[in-house]
Amino acid sequence: MSREKALKRINEYLAKQEPQKVELALVDDIEKIVNNFSNALGQAGRINNNMVELWNEINRVQDSYDSLRSNFSNSNGAKNELGYLMQQYDRLKATYQNNAKELGVDTNPAVIKKGDAEYKKAKKLFNDLEISQKAAKKFI
């Protein structure tokens, strides 16, 4: 075989080998990227889970806020009703006790004792509602 033929064959062989080296280099680059996917996916997954958790928490806070506004609106009616009932009880109790005293009968029957106990609960709740309304006004 002549020298020219041998060189030609070697060049042809090397020409065939070069694409394989380039191909192997590309495979290495792809493998690095594929390995980096794992880290990126883990980090992105954690961030996404955090965002979903925070979003759910914000929704719960929004629901609580909406409930607070609704209860605040209803609290005036409840407080007014308690106030009205307490006034009516005071008025009727005073009238009863004056009439009972004039007639010489018991001024403190069981219904008055029960009414006093309920009145005491109503008064406490009335005051609690006022405190709750003041606190709620800070957020509404």
C-alpha cells in the first residue's frame, strides 16, 4: 500500500471518529443538564408547595376576615336586642316590685330571681360585645 493510500485511509478513519467524539461531548452536556433537572425540580417543587400553602393560608385569613365583618354587622342587632330586653326587664321588675310592695306580697318571686340571673348574663355579654366590636373595628 502506498503512503498516499494509507494516509487517505487514516483520514477517512479519523473523519469517521470525529463525529463520535462530538456526539459523546453532546451526550455529556445533555447528561449534565438532566442531572441539573433534579436539583431544579426539587427547588421549584418546594417553592411551589410553599406558595400553595401560603395561598391557602391567605384564603383562610380572607374567610376569617369575611366572617369577622359579618359578625360585626350582626353584633349591633344582637347588642340592641340585649339592651332592649334589659331595659324592658328593669322597667317591668320595678313596676312589679312596687305593686307587690303595695299589696304586701313577695317582691322577689322565683321568676324575678331567674330574671336577675339572666339579666346578669345579658349585661356581661352586652359588655363583651362592646369590647369585641372595638377590637373588630381595628381590622374592618
